[in-house]
Amino acid sequence: MIELGNITKIYKMGKVEIYALRGITLSIKRGEIVSIIGASGSGKSTLLNVIGCLDRPTSGSYLFDGADVSRLNDNKLAEMRNKQLGFVFQEYNLLSRASALSNVELPLIYSGSRQKHKRAMEALERVGLAARAKHKPTELSGGERQRVAIARALVNNPALILADEPTGNLDSVAGAEIVSIFQQLHREGITVVVITHEMDVATKAQRIIRLVDGEIISDEKAT
Amino acid sequence: MKLIDFFVIAIRALSANKLRSSLTMLGIIIGVGAVITLMSVGRGAEASVTSTFEQMGTNVLNVVPRSPEVEGFAGLSPRFAAPTLTLDDAEALGHIRSAAAVLPVNENFVQVTADGESKTAMIHGSTPEYLEVYNHSLALGQFIVDRDVASRDRVAVLGSEVAEDLFGFDNPIEQRVKMKGQRFTVIGVLEPKGGAMMGVSLDNIVVTPITTFQTRLFPQRTASGEDAVASISIKVASADAIDGVTEDAEAILKKRHRIADDEKNDFAIVSQEQVLGFVTQVTGVFTIFLGAIASISLLVASIGIMNIMLVSVTERTREIGVRKAVGAKRRDILLQFLLEAAMLSFVGGGIGVTGGWVLSRLISRVDVGGMTIHAVVSPDIVILAISVSVFIGLASGIYPAMRAARLNPIDALHYG
């Protein structure tokens, strides 16, 4: 499903060039659940942003379902993010003034979908938060907020869910709930890529990719 | 993305910051309100001046003395122009074929008293043609006749306002009024005409025979010692004849005043149209000037909108990042912020139009020295003001909106 070929990403800070990614070659198959681990600054978030079409690589090739993503313009990338991908962030990134339901409806607004309300409620049901639909994020616990964010990622039935430290701000109980939701999604056939630095989260995946200084140093099956 | 969703997002964003939104709108409200009010007052002044001139009759030429030495309109001012016209001049002008009526008029202000009531009115000394040339009609009694003029009778015809103020509901006919210590008999009352000329109501008037005016009330003589006439109005039979009558009148007066062809005239012939053109030019400039002053407040308001939109974009950087991460395109973000700015200015413009309209109505009720300015809020002013305010909203919203749309999603997500 995802074929990365020799991806590099260079940030220019004034005259200094910083190599965030140095030649990443990686393939992820449909239906896999993969975790990416590494120290902060290892480039794992940059990698996730490239896979998630939020950022463009400096060089290298990226095929998504056989289509060349590096040739897509901004509008096509936005459509990719809207229809094919779902993002889950460490800081939830919910709109604080909108209800849980409105937050989940957001991707449907940009896809111009019908029955926004019904589909958003279904997504909230999948993460067990239908009862909290009218609450604002400030009225929800951290775990509940993250579940709203997952519902938002799910609502357009994406093929791939990308999560950047989804349990980073949560206690272990709430974190375990979130992990089990990802496992459930994986069982339903959705491809999941999770960035984490917690080994007990990483080991729940089928496959663990370890990054150091923008390079993959190991790619192995979880035990 | 559907249009309705854009509106929902914009309304939610604006109502989330009610105080800020309403203060921003206040700028537009004041700006548009000021434009509407001032423009309509200007238009109203224009309209009332024009209608006054039209009431005085069209196809009328006015002959007045002028000072040969002084240029332009100033030469017509009584301060420079010595009296040069006489009743004989008027009589001679009456022989022009296309002149329907010739009317010598002297005017002044006079205090009129009757039964202890007193009123200052404009007094016209004139002849029987007065009614025809000035478009007046008689409500009661009779008007001055040739015999009154010939025998310098102390008779007076009162304007409706004078009659009402002095006699109330009593019939003024055959009553006495006193002017400059002399008794006059009231022989008629004019129909109310409405309108005002230079701040004086056209109904606050007394008409006497011109000869009475010249000899008993306000004697004034020309250089050659004859009784002077302040102006001679010539009613022309048809609009086509105006040029011909003007030429004939000039030739006749030049001959009578012994003015050679290369000398400057000691009189001027001014058509009603010329005066009207001059006045509307002045009031038109006045209107534009008022509008321009009001536009400055609109400009300030637009800067206010741009400022608030820039603040709003910065504040909501993360929101923009989230929207982009879930699939918002540049165009979606651009339209979202543009619509917010346009709604601010459109709603503000609407309220401003209403406020300006109310203010114009109030101004129309205020009596300024006997004259009311009927402020006219015409549709073109409203359309102009609203489209200008929406244009301002869009123009001042486009830059902040473009900044929002151009944000890189990752930078936006990690902002702050």
C-alpha cells in the first residue's frame, strides 16, 4: 500500500541544512499495524508527516496504492488527507469551541458528504463515545478527547490511520484503551501506523521500525 | 465543500467573539451611516434648491443691473451694481414679440403690523403679471390691477403665511395693515406655495404695486434720477425662443442705455437655467465633499477589519492546521476567512444603512431657519454604500485570508 523509496527530508535553518530523513526505504502492506519508535529528533514525526501527505519529501519516491504521491498538487494532497488518511495527534488537536460531534463532522464538511450527522454519530459509537456527542473537548477527559480525535480520523472510512504519540499525554489506563481501539481497527482491516516511544505500546503492533538520526536501523516483527 | 457550511463556520467564528465582532462592525456601521446621512442631506439640499427654482417658473429670463467693472457673478451684487433699470425699460421690453409677460420687481424686507400682530416679511413691488410669471395663484380677493399701479395705491396682497400670522382665521380682505408707518388695504391673499428661497419661505410675502413701492416705501433712483427697478423678469413664450428674446432684450436695453457695441453692459440677462445650473453645480460639489468626508470613516473601518482578521488568523493558526490536516484545501480556508470579513462588513453595512436612514428622517424634521432639508435616501446611495462596504470587507479580508490559506499544515499544527 505504501512504498517509500530513498526518501530524504532536509530542513534549511538559515544556511545550515538539517537532515531529518536520510534515505528511508520502506513498504507497508494493506492491513498491517506498524509502530515506529525512536528518540526525539530521530525523524519519526517527519516520516509520519510525509506518509500522511502533510509534508513533501525533499527527494525520493512515494507510491500510495501504486499512485505517485510526489506528483500531486496541494489540492490533491488535501483530498488524500481527507479521504484516504486519518490523523491522530498527541495533543488531540480538536476545535475547542465545537462539540465532539462537530469535531468529528469536520472531515465530512470538506468532502461535501451527505448525512454528516449520522455518520459522525456512527464514528463516535465505534469509539464508545456516543453518549458524549454534545460535550465540548474541555468537558472531556484526555482519553475521551483522544477517542473523539480517533472518531474524526475514522469518519471518512480511510484506508490508513496515522497516529503520532497518541498515548503521550495519557495515563496508562487511558493509554491502554486507546491502544486497544487501534488494535480493534486493525482487526477491522484498517492499516495503522503508530509513532511511540513507549515500548509496551510499540510491542502491541505486528511490526516495529526503529529510527535513529533519520535512518531505519531495524525493522522487525514484534514478539 | 458546500456553501451552507461556509456560512455556518463563519457565523460560529464571529459569534464566538461577540464583543470583538460587534466593535469591528461598529466601525463599518458608523462609516456607512455617515455616508448615507451626509449624501442624503446633500441630495436633499440639491432637490430643495432645484424645486424652488422650478416653482418660480421655467422659461423666465431675469434682467438685473450689473457693474460693468466687476467680473463674474459678483458684478450682479447690489453692493457693486448701481440701479440702472426703470419702468420704461420694462415697458420697452414688453414689445418683444416672444415675451409672454414682462414683470418689473423690486424687493425688500418690511415689518407688517395689524391689530398688534407683527411680522417681518419679504415685500415685492410689482405689476399684475406677477401671478403669471411667478406661478402664484390667488386664494381670496383680487390681485393688483393696472389702475393700482398707475395711481400708486396703498393696497397689498398677502402671502398665506403673512395672512395667517396677522389675522389667524379672520378674513383679511379690506383689513388694514401698517408698513413703514403707512396704512395699506389688503385686497387679496395668495395660495400657499411651499418651499423657500435662500431660507425665506415663499409664502412669507407681501405684494404691492411697484409704483407704491418706489415712491412710498423704498424710494431708490437711478443715476439719471428716475425711479429704479431692481429686476425685470421676462416670461418667454416657449423654450426655443429664449435665445432670441435674450438677444432682442440686450439690443433694446443697449440702445436705451446708450451703450456702444464695444462697451460693457450696465445690466445682465440671466436665464433661470443658468442660475439653476450654477446652484446645482455648487450643491453637487457639496454632496461629493460630504461623501468624501464620510468615506474617510469607511476607510478607517476597513483598516479595523483587516487588523481584526489578521489577529484572528494568528489566533486560530492551530485551527487552520487541524482543518488542513483533515482535508481543507487552500481555497476552503481562503473562503472561510474572506466570508467572515465580508459578513462583518455586510451586516455592519446593513445596520449602517438603517441608522443612516433613521438619521436622515430625523434631520428632515429639523427646521433650519425657516427651511427644512428633505434628506432623500435614494436606492442608489444605499446600493452604493452596501456594495462599498462589502467591497471593503473583501479587500481588507483578502490579505489575512491569503495568509491563512498559505499556512503550511505542519507549522500551523505546531503553532504556539
